[in-house]
Amino acid sequence: MNTLHNCGDVIAGRYQIRHVLGHGGMGITYAAFDLQTNQLVAIKVLSLHRIKDWKVLELFEREAKILANLNHPGIPQYLNYFEIETDGDRAFYLVQELAVGQSLFELVNQDWKPSVDQVQAIAAQVLEILVYLQQLTPPVIHRDIKPQNLIRQENGQIFLVDFGAVQDTYHNTVTGGSTVVGTFGYMAPEQFRGQAVLSTDLYGLGTTLLFLLTGKSSADLPHHQLTIDFHSVVQLPKRFAAWLERMIEPISTVRFPSASEALVVLQGKQPLPPRATTYKKPKQSKIQLITTTDKMIVDIPSSLLNSPQSLWLGLSPMFGCVFIFWIVNAFIVEVLETQI
């Protein structure tokens, strides 16, 4: 593995590298020891020389900016952000509290098989984190909820890490951001179109729970069109299965609208609400829906001349007029000829 730093290296005269935690498109993450505070930290490093797309740097800087304003026990605390420039490169460093534990992905690959109760407890913890993120102004969407980004400590506490794909709804709505980020098998369908809404993270959580229950990515489970059919793979209590179905709905508006609503239903404080009805527009339909902030306009164009049948129906009065005009004209000509 090609790394920027080796074990024992000291960065910025303060952080001593211990080992590599992860390696991906957003850089390399190291476990390190802070010589000033005597605590373990996680350092994500991005090399300007090695990136091929400036969008990567934009996402990295956005991650640091958003993390600096987060304060939740389930999110490793932001500690520092700095740059180091050398003759041939410039590196960017993001320092966070180290979440000690193993990812859910690692645990399952080590043959850990959590019970349904344990899976529900994990779901509740992650939803509490998402409730916090969604109540911020503007709300924050993680966009990459997956087993690799959920760290479980031995006492069962869950940490949500890697905010490299994070997006706030202001940026998504106002600037029209359309970067496709996420991980196949855990990405909601709208993410393939570069879109993200509050329920996008619910889909990622739902597919993560399926991984815990089946040991498989949702991409490897049976599908009916875009809907994941998990019933043939794992048997779950009826209420929990119905809740999970709602979490992984392929249509974002049919899922729970927010983490808070998903949480109260999971906890049994509210019943599962009726499934939202969606209507598919016929291919040949000329009807247009125009939505504004306070109303929706349904524009139903005239059906005249829109089909061969309506064409003849629309032209029939014209033919009648022409025929009557011809009769009247012939009568007038005949009268004039008799007078002459």
C-alpha cells in the first residue's frame, strides 16, 4: 500500500503515526498519538499531488468545516485541521478523536451474527445520530451510511465516521450540487442522479441493517425491480420487517420523511403510518404538474387535435361549414343565372 507517512513519523511536531486505519479516494487515514495531549487520534491526510479531481479537495474541506461544528457523542470529536507544504506537494490534515472499536463490516466478516434485538439497538443509536444531524440548520446529510462507517465499541456504543461524502441541504438545493457519492449496495436510488434528501440516509441505514442480518450487501440480495426482497433470505418479526421495508423503499417520498419519525416507529411509540401513494405519469400524457412553494398547478391541455380520432372530430365542423357554403354558393349562382 502506497502511504504518505510511515509508522513512527511525527507530523507537525505533534502527531506520531501508529498505523494505517483506512485508504480510499478521499485520502489515507492513520491512527496516531497526540504528543501534546497524550491521546489517540485519527488523522485523515489528502495529498494535492495525488488527487486527480479538484472535487475531492472540495469534499475534504467541506468535511472539515462541517465536523468543526458538530457536537454529538456518537460522532468522533473534531480536533484540528492544517496544511503542510513541501517542495513537491501540499498535504491537508484533518484530526479527529479516534473511535476505538471495530466497524460493523469487520465484525460481520469475523462471523459476528447479531440478534434481531442487537440490530434494532444499533438502528436506534444510528437514528439518534441522524436526528441530531437533520435538526441542524441547515440539516446535514451524511450520504455514505454503510457498515464500514459505523464503529462499534465493546460496550455496544456506535460511532458514525467518515463524513467525506457529507452534504448540507443548502448546498444541494441552492447550488444544485450533482456529485454522485456513496457506496454501491448502500446508495439510495436518488443518489445515482446526484440527489440527496433526508430520507437518503435512512436507505443507507436500512441496507446496513440488512447486511447485519444476512451477511450480504443489498446488491447481492434478491430484487423485484428496484425493491430489495429480503423475506426469502431472513425471517424477521412482522412489525420490524414492515419498518425495514419502509426504510429501503426505492422511492424517497415513500420512506419515512425523517430520522425522528423512523425512530419513534421503531421504538413502538407510534404505529407505522400508511404508505404514501405514488402515481406514475403515462408516457403519452400531456398533463403537466407545476409546483411552487405554496401550491401545485395541474395543466391539462385541450385534447383537441391530440389524436387521429380527435383530429377528425375537430375538423368535422369545418367540413360541415364548407359543405353548407358550397350549397349556398351554388344556389346563389343558379338564381343569378335565371335572372340573366
